[in-house]
Amino acid sequence: MTDTHCLFCKIIAGQIPSRKVFEDEHLYAFHDIAPWAPVHFLVVPKLHIPSMAQLTPEHAPLMGHLMTLLPQLALAQGCRPYPEGGYRIVTNTGVEGGQEVHHMHWHVMGGPRPWLRG
């Protein structure tokens, strides 16, 4: 299921260019176009889910896959290992939560501080 008007659905479909970090049958990851940190990429499910508020128990396998993949991608993209290194994983939900693109996604940010934001 995709939304033809969704920015991230268009990126996943290749209609809008991106700098791909990772792709499998369930997820697509790409570099942020306006990074806040030395390492900053987004991970989005290929299934169009507007936000965390729409998750159901049927999404549990997808969420498990995502959460175990994020640390691997962070290290592969240059974040230093825990505990001296690290990274932030951020998702916003709804307008009041700061969500700008209504396709559930996670920002992964890391690298030496200070960062521009975050």
C-alpha cells in the first residue's frame, strides 16, 4: 500500500532521487537532505503507515525488524560503538509531535558532537 501524494512513497518508488543507505523488501533508508549531525539518515517502511498512531499488532514483525536493523545501519554509516560512541533514533508523531511528512519514519543521527541541532 502506497500513497501517490506522499513524498516518502515517491522516494521509495524512485520518482524522487535519494542517496540510498539500505533497502530490503520492507524498509528503505536514505541520507537526510538537510543533516543535523555528521551521520543523519532516515529509515521508512515501504508500507505507507502515516504515523506511529496507526500501528497495530500486525505491524509487530516490521517494527522488530526495524529496531534490530537501526543499530547495524548506524554503525555501518559511521557512528562509533556504544558506550563511547552512540546515536539518536527519533520519530515524530502527529502535528503536535513535530511530524512533517505523514509517512512513519525514523531519523538516525550520530557522530562527534556538537551537532547542528538535536
